Amino acid sequence: MVMTTAQKRQVKSVAYYIVLWTVAVLFFLPVLWIALTGFKSQADILAVPPKIVFTPVLDNIKRVIEDPATIPYAINSVWLAVGSVIVAVAVSFPAAYAFSRWKFAFTDFLMFLLLSTRMIPAAAAVIPVFQMFNAFGLRGRFGMFILYTSFSIPFSVWILKGFIDGVSERFDETAMVSGAGRLHVMFKVVLPQVKPGLIAAFIFNLIFAWNEYIFNFVLGNADTQNIPFAMSVNLLSAGGNVDWGFVAALSSMYVVLPMLMIFFFQKYLLVGMTFGTVRGDV
């Protein structure tokens, strides 16, 4: 039986989605396994071979909630990550507008240098940053907030510049001819058109700040210790064994916020992954 062109196209489409779903499931399996581990008893967690079917228990979730350090760690995670990224995006928008509208000499090179700060591994930067923070007395709440903000600014500027480049300068010219000032153009004309870029920059940087561990561990103190820090210090139980149930339950609860944000704003992330590189009049 010879297939028609439409049937061949349909078979290719089905095969394409089968491959996509297979890859997605394979990448999701470790996350699912951690989530399931949070509902296992210690005996089920250590069972050999691993148990797929088991009786769920809430002991691990209960221990996480009742742990006196969980709420302070969670509060530190929220205010450090969310607060610093909000400030970073707010600071990055005027900078991105300036890079986009005023063609400085070596703009592309400056943008590359700006983004290259995010290419440095944390392990390579933590020692000089530690020495600098000690010299200026910045170790603590304020210093960590400044550090997270400074790490979020370069990537935010890079994303937002791409989006602003996609907004025609005719909007600026028309508004200024009508008597509007530069600030009015920035915040009343251009800003509403790059909201997807703001959301994308916020979420991408939130993921980094939400998961950051090494700087918090080395430079932080009791006022800045976040959930990743909590997982490292609570990794061992009283007997010296790895408390996998506690770690799995805490990890599962910790990913809820970024997962919800990614789910509700996924269309903005898809646009943000192109860094706003689509040009033309918007």
C-alpha cells in the first residue's frame, strides 16, 4: 500500500512528537524519582531493587514542615532571589535602553564583556569575591543581596536590549515630536512593548538566584542561609547516614515556585530564549 503525501506528513508528525515526548520523559524521570522518594519510608528508599510501587507516607513532608529552620531558610531564599532579581531587572531596563538607542563605540564588544561575566564558573570567582567582601565588610544580608543583584544584571541587560532593539525607534521619535520627554518614552512607550522580555529576564535570573549555593555557603551567615544551604547541612541524619527522605521532600517542595512560574509564563520564556533577536518594526 502506497501512502499519500498527506499520510507521510502525518506519520512524520507522529514520529516527531513521539521523539519529543520520549526525550521530555527521560529528562523528567530524575525529578519524578526525587518527588516519589519524598513519599517513601526509609526502608522503601533503601530497598534493593528500588521500589516502584510503595505505600506513600507523609513522614518526610511532616519533618520538613516541623523543622524549625525550614521557614527561615525559605524566607531567605525568597527575599534574596526574588528581591535581587526585581532590582536587577529594574536597573537593567534603562541600561538596555541606552545600549539600544545610543550606538556607543564598540557596543557589541561591550555587550559581550557584560555577558562574559556570567561565563565565569562560581568556583573560580568565589575566592576573589570572598576577599573583596571581607575587605569591604560586606559579608551578610546586604552583601549577598548586592552580589545576587550584580550577577543578574548582565543577563537582564542582554535580554532586554534584544527586545528593545525590536521596538522601532519611530515610536520614540513620534512621542518626542509630540512633546514627550525621554523618561516618558522609556517608561510609557517602550516599556509596555517589552513586558515579555521583562518577564523572561526575571524568570531566567530567578532560576539562577533560587538555586545558588556556593556563594551563599562561603559568603553568607545565619541571616542569608537559603534552602540549598539547608539541604547541604541537613544531608546527614543523626546516625551519620544520608537522610534521603528529608532531602527529597525538601527538594520537591523547593522546586514548586519556579515550576509554577515556568508553567504560567512559558510563552514568555520561549520568546526570551531567542534573546529578542527578531528584528523589525513592532
